[in-house]
Amino acid sequence: MTASIAASVVASVVVSSLTIQTSGATFSGFAANAGNTINAGSVGLSNDDAANTALTWSSALPETLFTRCVTVTYDGNLVLSQPVRLFASSSAGSLPSYVKFRVEEGSGAQDSACTGFTPSAVLFDASTPSPSNGTLAAFVASKSSYSTGLGSWVPTATGQQRSYRFTLELLPDESAQGSTLSIGLTWQSTT
């Protein structure tokens, strides 16, 4: 009987090893999608005075108006959800306290002399200038970043434009005589 049990065990192991072996054949299928690309959109602004200084006023006299326009163009390809805003990115000198400052947003300025300009909004007003209101110094102090900047224009397509008219007037104050100023103006937008 032990020989027959041993033969049964050997037969079981042989049969088990035969049934454990698997086939190497498989079925498969796939779909390919090659050549995919991703291009990031852009937000871009340019202005018609980029190569020049927009606000160059030499030998300024008290109570004389100085007016200049800058036209900003949207060069990006994304739809914006936030407005283009204007702010002072830099400033130097003591003259800003003696300069009344007005900024208007509009359209149609054909040149820096504001030919054809049509205002749509007053962004900053110098109607009642004081050290904290209506002067170039007040603009620089209160509008120094995108979050505090001025503007309501939200471009919806590449090539759209908005014009900005700047009006400056030197206040009649002896302390202004011989003073200077330098200011950097920046337009910025974000998605």
C-alpha cells in the first residue's frame, strides 16, 4: 500500500504541475494619440510712446497746462478677467508736490498731443489739489502697484486700444522753482 500511496502522490504532483503551467498567448489592443502640444497663452500690453518719455515738460511755468496722451494696446491672446491698471512704478525729486495731476481714460488719441481723444472716465482728478489729493505726489503715494492702480478697461481681444490723457499744471509756489521730478508709469493686467 505504501507503494501505491507513493505512486498516487507522485501522480498528483505531476498532474498539478501540468495544470499550473499557463499559456504565453495574450490578447491586447490600444489607441495612440501622438503629437499633442500645449502652448501657454499670453497677456501683453504695449504703448505708442514706449520708445519715448510721454511726460517730458521743460521750463515749466506756474499755472501753465501740459497735456499728453498715451495709447495702450492689448497684444495678448487670453481673455482677461481683470482690468488694465495704471500706477506709478517709480518717482524721484521734490516737484511732484507742486504739480496738479489729472488722468483720464478714453479712446481715439491719434498722437501724443491728444488729437481725437474722447474721454470716458476720470481716473485721477486735480480739481482740488492738496498734498494728499490731486497732486502728482498724491498719485505716486496712493497708486504705486497693480492692486492700488487706476483703470476699468478689460480688453476682450488682441489689438484693442485705450487712450490715457495726462494733464499737469505747475502750482504757483516759490518752493517749486528749480525743482525736478522723474516718474515711471506702468500699465499692467492679469488674468
